[in-house]
Amino acid sequence: MMTFFTIFLVLIGINVAMMLVSMKSIGKKTNKPAQNISDKPASVIYPLDLATSNYKKAV
């Protein structure tokens, strides 16, 4: 029983440490200045071919 609680507490400690590191990295990411839309490259939009009349019959 003592072994279980030891392993359990170690895993909880590791989890808390990883959460603290994650929270610090999130705080750093949110302090970035805002970017203009014109700075981003335009994405390519491909048209869907929805007007096809050739349907294959399902078996």
C-alpha cells in the first residue's frame, strides 16, 4: 500500500510540474503583438466539383 501511494504522489508531482510549465508557455504566447491580415499569405481555395451528373450505382 505504501508503494502505491509513493508512486501515486510522484506521478501527481510530475503532473503538477508539467502543468506549471505549460501555463508559463501559454502566458508567453499570448503576449505577442497582433499581426495584420495583409502579413499572412493568401490561402488557395479549390472549387468543389458538385455539379457532376455521373453517379456510379452501388452494388
